Amino acid sequence: MRGMMKRLFVLFSLLAFGGSATAERIKDLAHVAGVRENQLVGYGLVVGLDGTGDQTSQTPFTVQSLRNMLQQFGIVLPPNVNPQLKNVAAVAVHASLPAFAKQGQTIDVTVSSIGNAKSLRGGTLLMTPLKGADGRIYAIAQGDLLVSGLNATGTDGSSITVNVPSVGAIPNGATVERTVHSPFLDGDYLVYNLNQSDFTTANRLAKSINARVGPGIAQAVDATSIRVSAPRDPAQRVAFASLLENIQVHPGDAPARVIVNSRTGTVVIGAKVRILPAAVSHGSLVVTISENLRASQPPPLSSGTTVVTPQSDIDIQANGDRMFLMDTGVTLEDLVNAVNRVGATPADLVAILNALKHAGALRAELIVI
């Protein structure tokens, strides 16, 4: 039985029964509207490859790019000359421009081959403009590539590839040339957007700010946004934002969800998942869940009162001879553990959860990916 339990699947249970969520900082729950990264992309050439570059006969854009680059330096190739170079590769370069990035700062870039180059190892990216969605240049990238992958080919035609040699990175490989306007200093308000929309969390966040700063300072606009009155002076606004982001808030409980990855067998169970009365039979597997009501009597001559408490039980049978239908009060974690103890496969668990959902016995959103 112990071997069956070990060989089943990975189960992550997010359980926090009977208590409120742990307090978290506002900076971990929300972000200021408009303060975000911006995506940059560019097209360039990587040179200096050891014969692993593009096959120019199959990638004419590489030859065209090389011609254009040489022409900028006063070198004009005859029209009938088609250079067959194996040490050049056409690449796409992309990066993320952080919020408040200033001119002269550097950012990391990722370089990916867009031709048929076998490897970018040992190559150097030539000066490449990086443009934003508006078509304007915001950074210039250049430098030596760091490639974690490798590709080796033997004389008999055998080859081996480790990781992805056609993608590399250049730490601090791009210099910021243009700043992006941020709405942080605009208007009389700061708007905080929750990372995950939730009415309870938005309401608690506004109340926590008002309790710390003053009544009426923060107002929850909807399940995502909280509007906070802020000073206009830049220095005071920065200090005010620093104060806000460190305020502790108890977020609302997450929705009752079950996430199942049918390919890997990974199951993530939310804390609020519950099951209604049900009996499950899957092939030769029978799982019954029950709840018995027991009376708890106070000691004689005490001032206590009789309390009825539920006690949940689970019964598992490996043969499909019988099915017992009883009441329930157990959580989905108990059902998963019960299925696990008899050595059921992840596919069995997915089928059981899906059947419970269609039967209306699973009080949770079932998401299969």
C-alpha cells in the first residue's frame, strides 16, 4: 500500500480552514495603475559564429540585412555577388523596459534566431535598435551572447543538442535611450489595481488605508481598483506611495477551485472546496463519503449545553461489488486521499472529479488544463 501512495501523482493542497488569510502587504496584492513594463523588440545580426550561422541560400533576408549594413559603412557588394557566409545569423531581439527607466540605464535582452542557424554560441550582436509598440526607438542593444545550449555533430552524421542553442541572452545588453511617460504624478489620485480581482479584498484594502492614513482617503471603485487621494508634490507622493505599499491587508478567501493538469497528474485544491452527499464508483474502485452526527454531552452539574458535532468517515473498496450511499461532510482533500490510498491513477481522479461536478456534488469550479 505504501508503494501505491508514492507512485500516484503530485498533489498540492492549499488548505487554510477555519481562519482568515495571512496579512499581506499592499505591494504584494496590487500595483499602481499605469506603472508597468513596456515590451521592446528589434531585428539584428549576430556575427562571429563558428560555422553555425544561417544558410544564406535559404534565408535571403540575412543576405539582404548584411548588404544594408555594409552599405552604411560605404561597402557596396556587386549585384551578382551572393555571399555564402556561415558565421552570420539574423535574430529577433526583445526586452522589457521597466517603469521609470531613465536614459543611460541598462536592461537585459534576449536574442532568438529567426533563420536556420544551428547555434548562436560564441556570437556577438551588432547594434540593434529596440522599438516599442508606437514604433519609436527606446533602447539600443549590442554585446556578446550567453548561450546555455549547445549542438554537436559527429563525422558519421550523429548529433546531440542540449537545451536550446538558438536562443541567447545579453545581461545589461541594451542601453535606454528614451523614457516612457508615467501617469504616477498625474491627477489628484493614485489608483491601485489588484493582481486578482476580488470584492472582499478591495473593500478590506480601502478600509486598511483609511484606518492608517485617515477616513475617506481611499475608496473601492470596483472589484479591482481602489482610488486613493494623494498629494501633488512629487516627493510627498513618493513618500505617500511608500507608506501605502507597506500597509498590511488580510485578503479575501480565494474562490473554491480545483485545478487539474491531466497530462502531469498535478492537482491543486482550494481551501473552500466541499463535496455534497455522493457515492463514487469508478471501475473496480468504490469510494463512499459519510457524515455521522454525534452528540457531545457536558459533564454532570455543569453549565454546558449539548452540542451536535459532525464526524466524517470515508470507506474505500477495491472491488466494485457494492456501493454505499451515505451523507457527506468531508472535503475534497479527503476524497483525493482516499483515491490515492488504493493506487488510482491521475486519470481516475480526473474522471471522478468531472463526474462529481456534473452530478452537482462538487462545490467548486473544476478547471482541467
